[in-house]
Amino acid sequence: MDETKEAYLERITKWWDDKSDSWYPIYRTDEIINGIVNDPASSFHHTTYSLIRNYIPDLAGKKVLVPSSGDSHAVFSFALMGAKVTSTDISLRQIEGASQVAQKRRWDIEFNCENTMTLSEISSNEYDFVYTSNGVHVWINDLESMYKSIHRVLKKSGLYIMFDIHPYTRPFKYDEGKQPEIVKQYTDIEPHYHWRIQDLINTMICCGFRIKQIEELCPEDGRFWDASYCLPMSEEKSIQLCDWQYNPMAALPQLLSVCIQKE
């Protein structure tokens, strides 16, 4: 029997609550947070950050919403840049962990437990900019609802920028030192909601957005391909993993950023 929408939301909420307690504390250490304070741009891929700065040169005073905020690194960075930030996530434990960091640093950030596909407690026509970071879309089982909700909360001509895994990578399995192996078809979306480029772009357009710019990106750090990417890696090893002649997957774009505007 197919999983109901309610059962799905309950399952992923529990999964992220568990991860928030067991895995995510490593993203909230003083060392990590101090790194963001010293360089707020470090929370973003440099191309994505350039995209943000190109379309929003001055974030000071701008109302910014970050749904599915996860580790909230982008949230903290936007606040440090002077934006009025709202952070939402389906996991209350994630929101509580990020809120504790903000309270300790005396950052004025609004935190809400929200489903990105509805944003039911977020006011309409209120935000200048919405941003989602890596790993959001794979949890979204109703793409249209997500983009309709983002469209609703944005002001007229407001912007949305996404940064996420490039759909081209989904069919491949790669183990270091071995040739990549194709393990699924590009068109196989479920069970993990591996949306294709056409799913993303067509949904954006159908929900009332105009495409401003698309960027296909390569990782800036070799840890992207390492299962233990939370751990330190030598510069030599990082460079090696970013070399497509050693790591064939590096020949393909691994990440995607899209900038769209509410019409």
C-alpha cells in the first residue's frame, strides 16, 4: 500500500529529529560557527554566493526566508549580512538546535517549525528573498506545492535561489578508485524524489516564476565525494578528488543553482 502523505511527513520528521541529536551537533560547534562569523560567504558555494550578490547586492534590511534550513548555516550567514531572517524546518529538534546557537550569539532570527510544502504559518507577499540549500528537494514529495508556497510568501518581483545536488548525478554510484556505475535510470524519480531538471524548471514556470539564471557547478572541496566529509581532509587529497582524470565523476556537474523571480 502506498504511504499516505501524513505518514510520510511523520516519518521524515522523526528521521530528522533523530539526526539533529545524533549527527548535526558537529555542525554547531564553536569552531564551525566562528568560521561562519569570520566569513559569512563560506556557507555558500562561491558561484551561488555570486548569484545572490548579483541579484541582491545589499542584503541589509531585506526579509529573507530559509525553508528546510537544516544546519542553518545559511540562516546565520544572512543574519550576519544584515538581513531579517526567518528559518523554518520540519524538524523541531533542528529548529531548537539552531535557535540555541542564535541565542548564544544574540542574533535576532525568527525560527518556526514548518513544512516547506505548505509554509502554513508564513504570511503571504512578505519576503524579498527565499533560499534553499543542498539536500532539500530529495525530501519534497509534492514539488508543485512547495513552489506555490514559495511563490505565495514572496513579494512581487521577489527572488528565490536554490542550491542542490545536480539531477545528472542521480543514476551513478561511485566508489573511489573504481569506474562509475549506472545503477538506475535518470527517469526513475521515486522512491527518493530524485527530481529531474525538467521537473524543477517546469514546476517553477507553472507556479508563476520567471527563470533568471541557471548555474551548473563543480564541488569546491574533495570531501564532497568522501563518505566521511565531516572529517578533515588533506589539500592534496581534496585536489585529487576534484580531478576528473582520477575521479571520473568530477567531469560532470555535481551541483545546481537556479535563480527565479516571482512575476
